[in-house]
Amino acid sequence: AQKITQTQPGMFVQEKEAVTLDCTYDTSDQSYGLFWYKQPSSGEMIFLIYQGSYDEQNATEGRYSLNFQKARKSANLVISASQLGDSAMYFCAMRSFNNAGNMLTFGGGTRLMVKP
Amino acid sequence: GAVVSQHPSWVICKSGTSVKIECRSLDFQATTMFWYRQFPKQSLMLMATSNEGSKATYEQGVEKDKFLINHASLTLSTLTVTSAHPEDSSFYICSAKSPQGNNQPQHFGDGTRLSIL
């Protein structure tokens, strides 16, 4: 069974500063992918960034980067230069590539609030 | 632009009504779609995996007679909440994954807020 843990229910960050959202996972699979999604108050799920278990380099997408530490089974999201529009729920998710169903397992989420 | 379209966005109806929610993949064919339920301030809970041309796979604890899923084409899956009651009020959201490669994310619809009076 897979499990995703996000230990920070809520976080504040000052506008223009960087923030790290924690994500740890538990799986016995060797081949998997890790995803981060943003969910604003309107409800839609916005894909932010992906990291494959065999990727040697940390993923980056604009202001988003992923601090992937495979041995520790952590995949923390780093948002640089926070903006007011970054205020939202953030979910870490994992998909096993051994799972033909392609289903995602989600963490409990972190609510990020950016202060002006 | 959106690659998965979900309709309707909001539904308010009386207890006992059946409600159908549609999920369409716009840019790709999706043999598999997923239906989630989300309670306020909680994470997404997978309800079922919708398989084109075959029966859906329901997660433990989800009533298949209450939440009917039909995946009749490669671009459309529907979730029908039958004889809805106030406890069925929730945010329902669907997703589909492009068949191209493991690194492709699941794309989500915008969700449906269901309120049963």
C-alpha cells in the first residue's frame, strides 16, 4: 500500500519569500512518479510539477522546484518568490508505475497563505 | 486550456433527486477516468475507477448502487448520484490521464459542488 504524508496542515509565508511544503511517501515499489497539485478556493486541481523515481535531477518548473530525496522518501515542493496568488491548498500525490490502474494516492494537503 | 471538462459546476436539488455529472476528456482518449469526492478542508478521496467499455472499479466503502458510473466512450464518463440525500452533499471531481507516458499527470475537471436540500 502507498501512503503520502503532508505534515503541515497550514503555512504562512511572506510575499516574495520562498517556502517549502513537505511531502513524505511510503511505497515498496521501485518505479513511481510524484506529483504536486495546487487547489485554489475555486476547487480546480492545477498540476504543478512531476518527479520520476529514476530522475537523477530535481524537477523544476518556473518558480516551482522539487527537492527529491529518494533515500528519505521525501519530495518537498519549493516555491520561490511567493505571490499572493499562490495562496491555496497544495497536494502531493504519487502513482506507482507498477499499478496498471494509474491511480493517484494523495496526501492530506497543506494550506498555504501568502501574506502581503 | 482545459483538457478535462466537467459539468455541471454546481447542483442544488431536493432530497431524492438523482444527479448526473459528466466528465469529458477534450484532447485525448481516456480509457480510464477517476472519480473523487472531497469534503471541506480534506483531501481527495478516490471513489472509483471508470473503465471504458467495462464495469467501474469501486473503492472499499463506496456504494456502487448509489454512485453509478458509466464510461460509454473514450472521452466521456458519467457519475450518477442516485436518490441523493443531504449526506451526499460534497465536491465531486473527475480526472483522466493522457495515455502518453508515465510522466503525464492526471488532468482534472473543475469539479462539481453538489448540495442536497
